[in-house]
Amino acid sequence: MGDQVTLIALPLVAVAHAGGSTTDVAVVATLLKLPFLVLGLPAGVWVTRWGLGRSMLGADLVRLVVLGVITALVLVQGEFPVAVLMAAAALIGSATVFFQIAYQSIVPEVVPDRAGWHAANLRLTLSESWGMLAGPALGGLLIGVWSLGVALGVDALTFAISAATLVAVTLSLPPPARRVDSAPLFASIRSGLRYVLDRPVLRGIMIVGAVFNIGVAMFETMLVLYGVRTLGLDVAHVGLAVAAGGLGFPLGGIASGRLNRRYGKGRVLALAGIPSVAGIAVVGLAFAPVAVVVLTTGMLVFGLGQGAFAVNAVTLRHEHAAPHMRAQATSVHRFASWGALPVGTLLAGLVADVLGLRAVMLVGAAISALCLVPLWSADLRRAP
């Protein structure tokens, strides 16, 4: 929830308290995400060496301090240079990289029973998805009813709560046995890359995520404009459709547990790719006078597929990576999947300029469909 409030509040602070231009707002938003590309691979090495719980706790404390400073500047000083806000965004984004890599790797340490990993990952995915849905609403309410300063203060409080709960969790765990890695940083990064590439299941999931995210980035970049300009809808109707996708995500995750018991995680992972791709195609084929219905249906189908895919992908990564390599495997996957997003965003702009907004949706669906080839490989389908 705090992450989502940050995404809403910082660009507004850039305009209202730092005299920022629209370009400055774009830079602040970019600096929140850019660290995934810059730090994604080395962060996997550092998180492994520092410990997962310690890395998450440190990331929370960094974000708490940075947001506390920005809150104080907004409430006390009022105006400050936009460069300060840019530095804050870079620090928050960097801390988020470390938190997310550890967060997606820590389940096997918290849940010793391998059979419980999927259920644990499902709970984390559900809590994260609901937080992502509730966070923007919370941020908008705080800003609308009170002020940006209050919103930032509550945002900082969320990281204090997260840090406190992390302390309670990590204190209850026995100290994990870790292999000390004294190799140079770049050698460890190369080792992590080779580790993922040499293992068919890990390699397949990484390729699927990278290819699929190119199409998804195209789709999401132009979705609002497509709904408003091409389909003639108002923003509220487009928001309703996006909310349907958010609802489908947890439903897909819940359904994956029952389907796994019957078909196996690998086969369900492969099957989940079909609605994920089909949902984008349905959105691209929406037409009046039923545009709202078709758009909402497409987003719901897309969310169902993504919910089932996400939980199984994380669980399979846990099962197919050795304990001392889980964080590095996660960092490689995050680097590949997040690195694909700027490619898709750029393609969306080029296709929109040449062929129009509907073409962006359909080309995005076609590119994302390419992920079905590695997704339906024997190695992934046969994963238990």
C-alpha cells in the first residue's frame, strides 16, 4: 500500500512543492523504477550475502527515513529543489529493488515444509494485489481530504509498520545456514546468470516473463487512450475495466491451488498463459456499442490468467533453485522482466504513431502470444 501511495504522491509533490515541470514529473516517476534495471543483478548477490530478512528490514528503514525527510520538507519548509525529490525517488526505488528480491525469495526460509510453499506464495500474492488495489484509493483519499503532507506521513508510517512486523517474523526464525560467497561482484553476477540459463525451468520462466512483458507494456501504456479515443468511453468506464483485471488476479491465484493438485504446477502455468494472452486480444477487438462489456471481460480474463501464472512461477522458482541461489535467481528474473518494459513502451509509441491505438493492442497481443512457445515446452509442462 505504501508503494502505491508513493507512486501517486511523489509526482504531485514535484509540481506542488518543488516547482517541477512535466519533464521533472516524468523523471521522478522513472527514478522510482530505473533501479530495477541498474541494480537488479548486483542486488541479488548483495541480498544473498546480507540475508533476506535483514535486506527487507534495511529497505524498509531506508524508505521510512527518506519519506520522513520529504514529509518534513513539505510540512515545514513548503518549497525545496526538485533535485532533492529526484534523489529521494532514486533512493526509494533502490530500496524497493532489495526488498522485492528478498520478498520473492524468503518463503522457503519462513515455511520449512516444501508442500506449503504454494499456499504461502498465494497468501503473499493476494495481500500484495489487494494492497496495490487499495493503495491508490488510500492515497487519493488522504490527498483529497487532508493534504500531500499527511499522505506522505501515512506513507512513511506504512514502512514503519512493515519494519516492525519484519522484526517479529525474523526473530522467530532460526539463523539460516548460508554459504559465504567471497567471489568478486561481477563473477557472482555471471554465476547467477549461468545458474538460471543452465536450468530449463528457471530459464523458461525467465524467457516467458521477458517476452510477455513486452506485449503487456505496449497494452498497458496505451490502454486508457485506446479506451477513450478509439472506443469513445469515459475514463470512469476504463477504470471499471481495469478494476475487473485487478479482481481477476486474486481469483486466478486462488484457482491455481485446486488446479495444481489435479494437473501439476507446470501444466497449470502453461494453461495460465492462454487467458493472459487472450485477454489482451479481446481488449484489442472491443467495439461499440458493447465496448465496456468487451473491455471489462478482456481485463477480467487477463487478470485470471496472470493470477494463476504469478503464484506458480514464484513457487517453481523456489523449488528449482538451490537455497543459496534463490535470491540471485529472483534478481535475474526481475531484471529480465522489468528490462522488457521500456522496450514495450517504446514500441507502443511507434506503433501508435504509424498504425493507431487499436493496432497497439493487437500487436501487443501478438508479441505476448510468443511467450506460449517456451511456456508450452516439455520442461515447463512436466514440472510437478
